[in-house]
Amino acid sequence: MLVRLIPALIEGILLGGLYGIIAVGLNLIFGVLRVVNFAHGSMLMLSVFSYYFLWKIFGFDPFFSIIIVAPAMFVLGYFLQHILIRPLFVRERALVVEPTSVLMLTTGLMFFLDNLILAIFGPNYFSITTKISSSYFNLAGVAVPWPKIIAFFGGLFLIFLVTWLLNKTEIGKVIKATAQNRDAVAMCGIDVYKIYDLTFGMGVALVSIAGAFASQMFYVQPSIGTVFGVKSFLVIVLGGLGNILGSLIGGLVFGIVEALGSQVIASSASTMLSFLLFIIILFFRPQGLLMRRAERR
Amino acid sequence: MLQKLGERKTDKNQIPFSLIIVAFVLLILPLLIHNEYIIHIFVMVFFFAFLGSSWNIVSGFTGELSLGHAALVGIGGYVSTLLFINAGLTPWIGMIVGAIVTVIAGIIIGYPCFKLRGPFFTLTTIAFAELLRIYVSNTETGPFGIQLKGSMGLLVPLLGNAPHFFEFSSKIPYYYIMLMAMFVATWITFLIRKKRLGHYLLAIKSDPDAAQALGVNLTKYRLIAMIISSAFASFGGVFYAQYFRYINAARIFGLDLSIEIALIALIGGQGTILGPIFGALLLVPVGEYLSLKLGGSLPGSDLAIYGLIMMAVVLFMPRGINNIVVKVFNNVDNFLMRLWRLKPREILNKKGRSP
């Protein structure tokens, strides 16, 4: 039994790193805008498809394509927020409108994007094969695919980069401040909506980088977004809202629980376990593992 | 809008006369139209209007968006069908058992969920529904040896025309059953709105803290709403099973269904009485038309357009279509009254008699 556990553990840790990066993007958006972005998975899916086509048409390695895709996705995210979501915020200030509207908007966006890609490309599976994606690394007798290792360490680096950005740069501190109290920030003369646009763009750019990793680890198909979309929410709740490091920890815990769980019970059942964990955490410790008791904004 | 002197503003929750005409038409529709497909569309409209009303009671009135309503629908459907298959129990009684189980489940789900606000509430409802879906989809034999049949779903025994077992060979009895169910649900929603429960719920919706400060027990009233909503939802599940004679976890516990129900109620008008009916009348035929025209040629394009509609409604008509539709009906009312040389509705009191 133990022999089976070790590769599962390694798998879980590496997968957890990927969950972590995806969650960081979502955490940023959720933490700052308080928007439940159901379309987050669709953003991942769009970036994965972009990497695939850049590889297919130009032969670019996905890791190289990051410098193309990430800025493009940043722009996409910026404009999505600016055009679609900002009007809801503006409206919310003026009237008493249910916050359900943003949820429904992002859900509609998710439906639209997922099915648009499905309609255009069909439910076919594609996959990217590069020199790196098919090579393995021998870790304690386990053959670990290189992309997963790169994804893990790349993700770690990315997360620490984001944490540094948020804590040490001017714009990062403004973003953190907006997450804590948007009215206070507005009173300091900062255009809160612009910060929203920026943060959304950043979040989408982050998930697009995760897409570079995911495109080499999984099949490229329209539903890749749905799976990760829902799970990333579980991860950020687990880690604690607004805590970037928490997303990483949450992702790791999640990945390990899933990987180990699928050894003991069926893999689908381990997803069930994740949901159960989610509910339990929300019930007993809604601020997640790393946050102190949250003050309501 | 300018109001003429002496005019009474019509209460937007008052049912316009022209709407009653529509209700009457719906009652006699099967006698006029014999196209099975159109009858089926209406059955689906009533079905979703019914479920939308049930969702409205818990989410529309409390303001917390539940995207796990399918869990309640599915439990009702599965319990009744399992009893039917394994114990030969007629769904007419099975639905009562189903309702009880669903209500208990609703309380179990509701209690932790209601401690949460906003997106956390929504995510938790999704988690519950997904949990159930994954469990049932992947379990062949459940506890106590109950055959859940996993992702294959349950096949309702085909008995032909068996009214005692909630099975009919024609669509028309289903039409009337669902129509009546929809009326009942709407009427109960109206009662809730009028009575104290409705006011408490709306108070909780506007400002839970203020409501609590006034002595309104948040959990108690939310749970009451949940109980009523669950009972209705479970009937929806039973009906689905008996109408399609097949039920499977992916559909009946699915996020798609939850979103559809929520969308219909939201587009109709969250927290309104007739909203779900209007929402269903708009969305169900549109969905059917889209999947008819596009579902075959470009799979998924119909859902893509559905998504666009969702976004458009949220951006341009966030309050739903209820107010606009009721206004239209009121205008039709006034027109008819003037046509028949009766006094304009504004001067009549509620019972229709002049003061």
C-alpha cells in the first residue's frame, strides 16, 4: 500500500502546484472585486487552446508562448471586466441590486465561451507533444513527466512573484488595500474601477500562465475549463480568501487529498471528498486555513 | 409616469384580468391544439415555472442565490422512483415519502448554508448538489443494498396507461397535472408574500442584521422557506421521472438544471410571484427552438446563445421581465375595459366593484 502511496503523493504535490496557480488568479479576482468568476475555468480553456494553436501553427513551445498568451489574456481580462462587469458595479452603487447579477453574468460568460469553443472545434481531444512534454525525470524510482515538475516550480516562482508584487510595489499595495476596503481606497483618490480592471486582467493573465503548464499535462478540449473552474473555488476557500500563499497551500492540500484519495477510493469519489471537505471547512472555519477571522467589509 | 387625479396606482402584485384570460386559455389549450410537440413544450414550460417558483421561495425571497436546487429535485425523483421500482409503491404515495426525505435533506443542506452569505452560500449549494450527483453517478449499490444503478440511471417501469401509478400514455394528463402544480405553487408564493412569512423573508433579504435586531429569527424563517421549497422541488423530481420514464443523476442533480431553474426565476423577476411563469414562458421555448435549429449542426452553439441571453438579461434587464410584462397586461386590461365600456380599472377596487 505504502509503495503505491509515494507516487500518488508526488503526483498530488505536483498537481497541487497547478491548482495553486489557477487558484491564485481566482483569489486575486475574488479577493479584490468580490466577484465569483465562474468563467475562470473558461479563461484557462481559452489559453490552453491558444497554446495549442501556437504550437500547431508556429511550432512554439508552450513555455515560450507564455510571453504571447499572457499579455493577450491580460488584455482580454481587462476588457471583460471593463465592458461587462463594471456596469454592474456602477449599478450596484446606485440601486439596491442583488449581487447575484455578477454571478449570473459570469455564468453566462462561461456557458458562452465553453460552448462557442465546443461549437467551433467540436468535442475532440488534442494534445501537445514537445520534447519536454514527453520526457521524464526519475524521482525515487518514479517516472515523473518533466512538464509537471516545471509546472510545480514555475508555479512556486510565480506565486512568490505575485506575493512580492503585492507587498513591495506601489500598485500591489493599492490592490491589497482595495481588497480590504474599497471605500477607503476611493476616499484616497484612487480610481477603484481601474484597479478592478487591472486586477481582473492580472488574474486572467495568471491563469493563462497556468494554462501553459496544463496544456502539456492534459488533453486540450473544451471541457478542461469546467473541471478546474469548480475546483479552484474549493482551493481558494480552503486556503483563505485574499491570501495568495493560502492558495498555494490550499492547492497542495487539495492535490494531495485528491491523489491519495483516488488510491484509496475511486477517483470520482475523491472529488466527492473534496466537496465534502469544502463544506466542512466553510462550516467550521470559513476564513480558510491561513486567515484570521475575517472582518466583513 | 404622470398619474391622473383620482387614479389609483395598481398594485403590481395584483393579478390583471387579462392574465386570467391567459390562464383560461391554458386550461383549454389541449382541447384546441393536438400537436404533441407543442403540448410537450407547454408541459416543460409549466415544469420549469413550477421549479422556478419553488426556487423563488427560498432564493428569491431571501436574496441568497442557490445554485444547488437540483439536489432537492433529484432526491425527490430518486426516492419515489426507487420505491416504485423496488417496492412497487405508487408514485402518488412515493412522492409524499420523497417530499419528506427531501425536506429533511433541505434542512440538512440549508442549516450550514444559511450561516454563509453571498458567494459562499452559492458555492456551498453547488457543493452539495455536486456531491449528490457524483455519489449517485458512481454508485451501483447504495446503503441498505438499494440499487442506485450509477450513471445508467433508473428506468421507470413501463406500465402503459396506469393512472394509479402516475403514468399516462398521453401527454395531456401530464399537461394538466403540471398546470395545476404551477397554479398551486404560484398561489402559495402569493400567500407567502402576503402573510407574515413573506415580510419576514423580505426583511431578511434587505438587511439581515436589521431584521435580527428587530427580533426576526433568521434561521427559523429561512428554514421554513427551505422546507416549503424542498417539498415543491421533490414533486418536480417525481413528475420528471414519471413523464420521461427515466431519471439519471447527471441530469437531475446536475449544475445545468440548477442554473436553468435559477435563471428562469431570475429572468422572470427575483422575488416576484408571476416571475417564474414569465421566465419559463420566455426561456423554455427559446431553449427548445435553439437546440432544434442548432443543436444538431453545431453542437453546443445553442447553449452558447443561451449564455449570451443570460449575459444580456443581466446587463440590460436585471430586475427581470416581471414588471414589464405585468405592465403590458395592465395596459391590455385597460384597453379591454374601455372597449367593453366598463370603467377604467384604476377606479375599481380590488374586488372589481365600483366604490
